[in-house]
Amino acid sequence: MTAHANSQIERWIQSCKRECLGHFIIFGQRHLDHLCSEFLAHYHEERPHQGLGNMPLTMPRDDPPYDGAIQCRQRLGGLLRHYYRKAA
């Protein structure tokens, strides 16, 4: 169990460093906490998941809405972006 948990957190840390922290100069603990919390929210709510047909983890499993304007949610000054359709 411990080896599996270690591999999971090591993979998350690698993703966080490569996709987020490597793009910033960090000015302190509060700044690091903010960057990590924004990346964590994006990672758990908005990123596409290959096992689900590249749908976000929070997207309903039925057919996605194909009508409505496309919206963009940006985090960390546009570094992390999530595109979605606005509900009709």
C-alpha cells in the first residue's frame, strides 16, 4: 500500500512541477500555497482524463452539451485553461 501511495504522490508532484511551478518565480510560502492550490483544483476538476474519453473528471458521464457558447476558465494568469460549453 505504501509503495503505491508513494508512486501516486510522486507522479502528482512531477506534474505540478512541470505544468505549474516551473513557470513561476516563487516569492514565499503563501505564493507557493496559492500556486499549488490552484493547480490542485485544476488537476481534480478541469483537466481531461484519458480513461474517460478526455472528459474532465467532474463532467457528467452522459452526452456533453453540444449547444451553447464556448467559455474559457483561466487559472494562474492563463497558464491553466479549461474550455467548456455554457449551459443553454
